[in-house]
Amino acid sequence: MLTKAGNRKYIESVSFPRFAIILAAALALHGQELVFEVASIKPSRSASDESNFDSTKGALTVTNAGMRELIRMAFGVKDYQIQGAPGWIDKERYDIAAKIVGGRNLSFDELKAALRELLASRFRMTSHRETRQLPVYVLSVGKTSSKLTADNQAARTSTRTGCGHLAARHVTVDVLATMLSRQLDRDVLNQTGLEGKFDFDLDWRPDTGACVEERAAYPSIMNAVREQLGLVMRASKGPVEILVIDRLEKPSEN
């Protein structure tokens, strides 16, 4: 189950209309083709900005999801990688109820594929990927040395994020760079040359958010990376893969 803001309740039952629009997902997983029957896509009436994704019990239920959020999840991109989208994607939110043929549950990759098929069929979305030179941060070792804790034992990888906090165990520096890029809304390129797996904890003061005051004693994220991890980030430009939206339409209610 994928959730955002766990206090929201999932839709417990879905009423499917007599007619269903069949989405033939272009997947061959475990030798079987996945087919989804999409029953309902409606604009959300919720005033909240919280959303839920539930892909259990042979159904896909999406509650109050933003259009940009759906694209992010479907294509595995971040906000700054989405280009060419119409302005309404930051305003429209949707409730989606879909039934999975065969009643099987979806893995995360299958869920992404299902959302891509949904966007293509119901939102008439077409897109392509290309690489552009965009602002990035280059991550390298500072003047002294890395303060990352080496962890090359046979351990399970784990990551944790919070307001002004990142923590990870048994991860590569590439994973650290990815985690930082999500906080900075910009690609972070790993040029540290550090190999192997590491543990780290990083605490900083966010510029915005509910925890700004309680974390006022912490440094900025750039200073925290230097002081706590022994690494530095410098602004630069580099190749960034982006998702260009060629076409995207609002769906008709059903």
C-alpha cells in the first residue's frame, strides 16, 4: 500500500458502472498480460492537499491526487523534470477507482505502468524524454575527507526522510545524491569518487514547512552536507533527463 498522509481513510468500496473502459497495459509480467478495467475518474471535491494511493485487494484506488503527482509516480520523475505541461496540472486533483482483471495485487512497477496506461487512455497524454542542460549541483569530497561511515557488511539497505532530516544505512553515494536532489528540486551529480556502501544522518533547517522554527538551530542544507558529511555541493549545469509533455487533456467525468 502506498500512502501519503496516513490519517486519511481509504475508499472502502467502489461502485463500478455497467460499462468499463478497458486498458490493455503493455506489460508481460511473469508471462501474463495485465488488463485493467477503469471504472471512474472524477475531479476531487476535497479541500485538502493530502492524497492516497491504494493498490490492494485487486483494485486501484487513488484519492485526491494532483495531476502532477500522478505524472511523477507514473514516470518516476521529479517536478523539475516535467516540462511542457499545461498550467492546470497544478490545480486539478482527481479521485480514481479502477478494477484489476483477475483481482491480483500490483507491485510498485506494475502500479506505475497502470498509471501510465491510464494517463494515455483517459487523459490523452503523450510525452517523450530528452536530455537538456539544466542547473544542477555537483557533489564532491570537501577539503578534508568524507565523514560518511563505511558500511560494507551484508546489511539491509534502509532510508528515512523527515522535515529537515535524512538518514540511510548501507547505501551508495548515488543514493545519497538522489535523496538530496529530492530536497533541492534539482539534480545532484555524484562526483565524489567514493565507492562502497555507507551510513549517514543529515539534519538541517528547511527554508519552509511546519518544522522551520523547531529546527532553527540547525544549519542550511548546504552547510549541513559540508559539516556533517564532509562533502560539498556547488552549483553548475549538467545533462538532465526530462519528460516533455506533448499532449495532456482533462478527462470527461464518468
